[in-house]
Amino acid sequence: MTLRWGILGPGGIARAQTHDLIAAGIEVTAVGSRRQESADAFAAEFGIARAHGSYEALVADDEVDVVYIATPHPFHAAGAILALNAGKHVLVEKSFTLNAAEALQVVELAEQRGLVVLEAMWTRFLPHMLRIRELVAAGAIGDVHTLIADHTQKLPADPAHRLQDPALGGGALLDLGIYPVSFAHDLFGEPTGVQASATFTATGVDQQTAMILEFGDRRAVLHTALDTQGPNTASIIGTGGYIAIDGVWYTPTSFTLYDSADAVVERYESPASESRGMQFQALELERLVAEGATAGTILPPRESVAIMRTMDDIRSAIGLVYPSERL
């Protein structure tokens, strides 16, 4: 069965995802926006046959089997619930939702409906990450005890921009910090303790956040910022060596495996590609549907809920509450 995809929210990230979907031969049949003219423009750009002027019309479209949610963070849960209630499988942009309560609501509904819901944490499914996961599981660097990772970008400082608006889930954490936090979960599971410190913009979103996640005797040392471009590298350190992931670690990239004497054991180079690598998460969703499964092993829905619990703990530590959570 060929799955037909609909795009809910035709913004910048939706453009990147749709490009990679089409390049991978995945069928995109419809797009939905709150404004018909936006849907029409996006459909024309990508050669999509059906353009809807509302999200409700998109999820009601019989020519759509899977809905990709690409709205701002505070609207992820509502969009996912709308699509699930219409009987559609869902790929939800990261961060999965605004908070853990919303994440649990989405996941429980998907479980009740027997549908696939997958967080679009594309990094999890990239080839270099699959190889790293194999090496760690095989004990190539011994007992892994530390992750060091950053995600920092110089993003728009305009107070009117989405990233500077607390009401739209702005700040470094949900857009950037989610990457190293998810990576720490991938390696170590859910943390037993969270420490964090942040500075804030004039609009009240986190400008930079430093985090230490505790996993018993293991640690993840993480940093995110939206006002500066950093190295965006990562290191996984074990008792028998370490893995140094090149920048930009969360995109298709390369890494080097060193032993405890600092000798190179393996050098991995990502295959050349014209895509950003976002097709892999879509292919995982399609695989789950084809196999009649609702949860995989790389990023099961309940893990997305756990990640949002950690994000909530980080926000609690730095005192960040979004406006909708005060209602």
C-alpha cells in the first residue's frame, strides 16, 4: 500500500521535509494551511495536487493517509489530535509538544486509535547515528559514562519573530535544545536528576541554556543558544575510548571512534546526498504502518513523552513557563 502524505502548516520546516519526501519517492498529495493562498502557493511550489484552506479540510481528505504536523510548538498537540481523530497516522515536528501533559494526551489517543504517531526527531534515524548506536551497543568504547553536546545557532533577534515570542514556544530549548536532550535519552534513558541555568532575551524566552542531566553515575553535559553560532559537535565518552562526532552532529555528518590511547579505530563518512536526511523518519513511519506496528525501537512514542518530561524539568529549573500554561 502506498501511503499518501498531507502537510499541515506550510512553513520553512515543512519545505525541508516536503523536499526530502518527494526526493525519496514518497507521495505527497495534499497541503493544508489556515489561509487558502498559503496552501495554494505551497502546492504550486512542490506540485502537490490538493490545497486546503483549513487544517480540518486537510485531515478530512480521503486522499491523505499520513499527516505531517509542521506548525509552531504550541499547536503541535492540537494538530496531532485533529489528525488522529480523523484516522490519520501522524509525524509531529519536534519538539513533540509544548510539554509532557500534551505529549501524553497525543500518545494515548494514538494508542487508543491504533495509529502511528512519531516525533520528527530526524537525527535519530540518520545513518551515522545508526552506526554510532551499533558501536555503543557492541561495547566499542566500553562503559559509556558521558555525553557532551551543543546546539547553538545565530537566529533572528527581531522581537516579532516566532523564536522570540513566548506565546509561540520561542527560545532555544524547544527548537534547538531538544536535539541534545533527545540524544542523551537515546544513550542513557530518562534522567534521574536535572540541573540547568539560563539567560533570557528581552521578550522572555531562553537565549541560552546550560544543562547537566544525571543518569545514576552517568552525565550528559549539554548547551543550547539562539544568539551565537557554536561548533555543534558532540562527544560520547566511555571507559574504553570515545566517539567524536563532527559538526554539525545532528545532521548527516561524520565521526571518529578513538580507543583509550587516542588511536583511531574507525572513521565514518556519511554518504553524499542531495537531501537533508529528513526522509529517514518518514520511511520509519511508513515501515511501522506496513508492519502493523505502532511503536518502533529507535524513538517509540512513550519515549517522546519522557523527553518532554525532561524538557519540563529543565524549564522548571530555569523558571520558564509559556503563556498558554498559565491559563
